[in-house]
Amino acid sequence: MGSLKEGAKATGEAWRDNYRTPAYIIDRVNAVFPDGWLDPCPENPLPGMDGLGMYSFQNRFINPPFSQYQAWVDHWLYQPGEQIWICHTNNSSGWFKQLMAEASGICLLFKRVIFIDPRTGEPCKNSSYGKSQSVIYVGERPERFIEEFSVLGYSFFTDFTNVTNFNNETKKKG
């Protein structure tokens, strides 16, 4: 596969950060957010659109650019509104630990996601080479998320009442 393993940051190929989420996942997002949602990092943003410069109270689905996970987590995670994130399952990274500390539901997908190549519109079998993905829900209504995503992977509530976060500090919810 060559440089596809390395992603946009390593190769300098910006299109690698624009893989589109497959329809079967978007269908589940639509079911969780039937009244609509914002995609702050769409495949083809409008001219001048900067997802990292936006603020919104609207529900969001976030498939962050692979090379910029930390920036997107830092910007969007603590804003109001429900959120569904799709990302690589990377337990050792700070950004993943941040997401997990705020999550109220998670789906560990049964299969690697075959994202859609933005140049061709076709599935790109190498888009998640060697990587497993998780779908993470942040919000007050995880039941609907669990119901919808359980067909795609191991889905469960994440009530981290007393957990040790990525800074080894105890976080107490509630």
C-alpha cells in the first residue's frame, strides 16, 4: 500500500484527510439525530469554511481529518450539544483518552471502516489499513446511540464516574 499507511501529515497529500464516511454509518447517525446535525469537517467545505473556527450548539457528527485529531478534539469536545465521533481506536493517544473521558457511549466496530476516496467516490480499501475504528457518543442520551450502533459493533455505556484520565488525575462526574 505504500504511503497510504502514513496519512496526510506524513505524505503531504491533503486529500487523504478528506475520506468520506460510508453511508451505513451516516444512516445510523441520522437515526440518532433525526432532527439534523452539523458536519464541521465535510468532504467538500464551502469556500472560507473553517471547521476549527466554528462554534455550534447543534448536534454534530465529526469525522476529523486523520492528521489533525488533537486539534479537532480540543476545539469541539467541550462545546455544548450532542456529538458522535468516528476515529481510529488509539488507546495510547491523548486525544482518544480525552474523548473517552467525556464519552457516554462507545461502539467498537466489528470491522474496519472502508472510507470513500474523495477523488473517485469509490470505497478505498486501504483508507484504514491496520487501524480499527470506534464511534464515540458524547451527550445526555446514549440509549438511542447504543440502540442504533449495536448492529455495527460492541456498543456500551461509558459511565466513568471515577476514572483516572490521561493526566492520571481522578475525574469525578456528577
